[in-house]
Amino acid sequence: MGLELQLAKPLTMCKTLVLPVDDRITTTKIKFLDKLTAWLTYGVQLFLEKIIAENITGVKEAEQYRQHIQTLTGLSSGFVQACRDKALWMFKSYRELYREWQREITRLEKSITTCKKRLARKSTAKDRKRLRKLQHKLYRWKQRQPSPPTIRGKLAVMFDYRVGDISLPRIAKEFPLWARISTLKKGEKLHLPLYMYPYAAKHLYDKEWRVKSFQIVKNHRLKRYEAHVVVEKDVMPVLKSLTGIDLGLKRLATTVTCELSGDGNVMLFKKEDYKKFFIHMRQLNNRIAKLQRLGKYAVVKKLYCKRVNFAKDFRRKLAIDIAKHLTGSLVVIGYPDKVRNCH
């Protein structure tokens, strides 16, 4: 009989559901959404300019500009606070990227200094080659310096209970799901019918899942508005085993599972089992290389997006295959970032 271990605190599980707005909405509602998203983007831009100029990272410092921006945009207090949170998130993400870039630059400079000292004592062809490689890498990294966040199109901000909600009316045969958004007029709300599908219904009709927030996003490729709904629930997992996952090149992944009772097993995910994926990726790479030589960059851009989506879909399916064998297990995966820089 295996041992079981229960965590002291519940874990919060979050998922994002993409719900398209029904295309049968009126032209008036579409115009309002266009105006609202434009004003929200303008509010984020005003906050972002203040945050970058003053190097603000906290909510209290950014809150002092809320009243002024609310007067300029004409938005309600809830919408302006959503713009503030979006701008702060963008600036914090930039600062984190900049710190990582700076750490890598410092590491490369130290490696170059050490290599030069070694060459000063004894010059070898291997050290000279390594120095040239490090200098070229440092040059490439300096070209990749992160730039401060800018706004080039409409942005989507997160709506919470202050400015809108997702409602499930009891009597609605044609539209079982609605998004209600506050308008700029007091007491009036905009009702948007949303398209429902079985996967979303499984989460929204389940009482364990609760709607945390949502955002209205304009999908330019499909020419429609979408509601990205964030749902969450608290789970109390019962651990039966511990699993370590190692990512590799010759093997896609190796999982080592150790039962709490003491038994363990090893599972290998080999490349031979996913031969179709690698053959198709090789074909895409060859087509992209050939089109680049011919100078047909418009087609290359489409194939590049196709290759990225195909790789993301493969990673998602591989993760599902691994998860099917790890029920009730605490998974620890090796941190693969900057693996090539390890010596």
C-alpha cells in the first residue's frame, strides 16, 4: 500500500478561456467597443509616460496621477485603475528583462577579461578562438538591449468586478453567456453575447471554478472581439510520488518517478516516437532557407509563423503525454534557461 502526502495549504489553479463575441451584435456596440479600447489605450499610454519618466514601480507612487488621467480620458475610476495596473505590469516586465540582459553582459565581460589574462600568460589557438567567440557574443548581446515599453496599437486591460462581469442567465436559449461592461454613463452597462463551447461550459458551469477577471481583445486576424476570461479554483492535491524531469537533445525528456513508499521507475520520451514532427520541421526549415535565398520574404514570414505555431503545438502535446503518466505527483523540472552557457 503506497503512502500519501497532503499539502498544508491549497493551491490555486488558473486557466484562460477565449470566448468570441457573437458576430450578431449591433453596430452601436461595436462602435462603443472601438471607442472604449481606444480610450483605455490612451490611459495606459499616459500612465506609462509618467511611470517611465519617474521610474515608478509601486501602486502608491502611480496612484498620485490617477485623478489627473481620469480627467483627461473621461473614464471611470475602475477603468483608470485597470490602465494603471497594465502600465505598471509593462514597466516591471521591461525592468526584469533589462536586469537579465545586464547580468549577461557583466558575465560575458568577466569571461573576456579572464580569457585575456590567460592569453597574456600563455597564448594558445584554443584561447584565441574562445576570445573571438566571446567578443562576438558580447557584441550580439549589446545589440539586443531591451527597449522601454511603447504602445503601437490598441491594448487590452483586465476588467474585474468594478467595471464588468461574466453572467450566466438562467433563461437564455440563444445566448447562454453574456459579458457586462460598465459604460461611461452612470447606471448603464453594455451587454455582449459570447459564444459558448463545451470546454468553456465545463469550467463556467462548475461551481468549483470562479471567474477572477476578463479582458476584451480585438482579434485583427479574425476581425472580431474576444473575451479572455480568467477562471480559478483552489485544489488540495494529494501527493503519491515525486518526479524529476530532465530535458535533453538526444532524448526529448526523461522522467524519474519515486513513489513515497520507496519504489521508482524511469520513463524515456525518445525522438523516434515523434518522427513525424521532426520530419515536418526539417521540411519547413528547408523551404524557409530556399525562399530566403530567392528573396521571397513575404512567404518566408508566413512560413516562419507556421513553424512557430507547429512547434508550440508539439510542446503542448508532449506536455500532455508526460502529464498522463504523472497523476498525483510533485513534478520538479530542470531549469533550462541559458543551458548552453554552462561549462
